[in-house]
Amino acid sequence: PALASLAGRRLWLLPTVLLAGTSIAFILLSRITPTRSLIVASQSILILFFGLITVGLFTGLGHPGPITAGRLYTSVSLYLILGMVWFAVYRLIDAVSPGSFMVAGAIVTGPMPRSTLLYLSFVTLTTVGYGDVVPVAPLARMLATMEAAAGVLYVAITVARLVSAYQGTRHRHVG
């Protein structure tokens, strides 16, 4: 099992490192030369990077074993990474379609501050939804709805997976 786990980690390592490096390069380029195409490219690669990490971590949570501090930290990290995925999605929407969001009752036609989009992502993921930052374009509204559903489902599915993994371990030791 330890060897299979190591082989599984190596399988994820190369694509993750390549996406991370590419993402960093595009983010730096878009900071130096903030063109719409560079921002779109950097956010698209960032979405792929966070998405790959999300799939890898979520897959690992489903493996049988005790509920350790490491599994709990992984669960929390995964939830925070989900918020970062949606942040990158909102940045992409803002770059492609300015005016998709409203802040304090006014549609923002220029680039949205990153901190505002990060705030929107986590307020939506947790389903708090204060209403001070609102998606107004149909695509932005649909994706915000999907993020809220993902936040609720994440908690339910993760708890179920952890309990199932724990019960699988208990049954092997008892039987």
C-alpha cells in the first residue's frame, strides 16, 4: 500500500508542477502587462491547477483509513482551494465580460479588485451571501449558484467519505 501511494503521488506530481510553473509565469506576465488575453490565460491555467489539486486531494480522502489530523487538515485545505478555484473563475468572468458584478449597488465596469472577488468567492462558497457584492450577468449568477451548491455538497460528501473510510477501517480490525 505504501508503494502504491508513492506511485500515485508521483503520477500527480509532474502535471501539478508544470501547471503551477505555467500559472506563476502567466500571472507574473499579466501583472507586468495587464492585457485581457494574459489575464484570461493566467486565470484559465490557475483554474486547471487548482482543479487538479482538488481532484487529487478529494480522491485521497476516499481511501480507507483512520480519521487523522492529516485527513482533517486535507479536508479544510480542500475547502479553501475550492474557494480559490471559484475566485479564479470570477476573475476570468470579470476579464472576459466586465460589468458582470455589482458592488454596493453599482455595476463595476472596470477590473474588479482581486480582494473583492476573493471575498465574493468565500461568501458564496459558505452560503453566507451578504449581498454587498452581487453577480448580475447571467453567467456570473449561474456560476455563483453552482459555487453555493458546491460548498454545501462538499461538506456533506466529505463528511460521508470520512465516515465511510473510518467505518471500513473499523470493520477490517473487528472481522
